[in-house]
Amino acid sequence: MLNPSSAISNYDVNQLDSNIQTANMLTNTQFALDQLTANRTANISNVHRDVAFTEGNVADLVEFMKSLTDPCVKSRTCLAPWVPATSDAIPDALRLIALDRNGTPL
């Protein structure tokens, strides 16, 4: 997010899980970078400018993001009251069922 062009050029797709589709990744990423360049050229917003963060800035940001994570998400027992059982009725047919790597509902 700070410098997308640099981040993409230094990104190693081999670190991704082999099940992740990457066939069009470079093409789609280039489309996004081209749009970013067009926005910068049109001077649409300073939001689209590269940002230089120090290591201290990054550390502060990481700590802030950690503070936004509810510890309950790390505990099935804590989350249980808000997660419907797969046997519960689905009144609107829109429920998403999360599956683990083996295809078992969580």
C-alpha cells in the first residue's frame, strides 16, 4: 500500500499456497498499476502517492492493527455463541459455511 509498484516488483509468488490461482495475476496487477499511474497523472488525489514509512512507523502501525483484533477470534469457545451450527435453520439461504482444509465445517 505504501509503494505498490515496488512491492509488486519485489513480490515472490512462490510463497503462495499452490492452490491459489495466479494465472492472471501479473496482467491484473499491471492493470491496477496502470490505473494508479493514470490517477497520479490526473492528480486525482494525494491518497494515490507513494508514502515513505520508517521502521518505527511500520512498528507503530502493526501495534495499532493488533489492538483492533479481538482476542476472542483466537478461541472457538469464545466465538461459539455467534457461530451457528451447521444443523441450524438458514432462514435467508445466505449463510456462508466456513470449511477447514479437509472440507469439514468449522
